[in-house]
Amino acid sequence: MTRSEIEAKLTEIVRKEKDVADDKMTLETPLAEAGIDSLDALTILFAIEEEFHISIPDDRARAIRTFGDMVETIEALV
């Protein structure tokens, strides 16, 4: 799976869980700035694990601060 495919799928997952504006869906945008709180992040992480058939270790999950971090984590685990 390519990085762009991961980004597209991640965008789809995030949008399904939370209404995030296009300008807030950049790889550099902090999740909090995009309106994603800790409960939203947890829901999104569960959806990511299910969609990509991966298990994200707790230490990696806690290190995710931006959409780019999410992409990198998924990329490393698929």
C-alpha cells in the first residue's frame, strides 16, 4: 500500500468519525487544532486498526500528535 493510499484511507476514516475542514486535514496539523479530542482520537485509532488490520501499540498511539504521525504509524505497521 502506498503512502498516498494510506493518506486517502485515513482521510476517509477521520471524516467518517469527525467533521474536519479541508484546511485542517494537512499532515502537519495537530489533531487538537483540527478539533479532535482524546475520545475522538481513540475512536479513530480503533477504526484505523480495523481498516488496516493492524494493532497500534500504546506507546506509538500516545506519540501521535498530527495526521502525519498517523500516516507514518500506519505505514510502519502495514
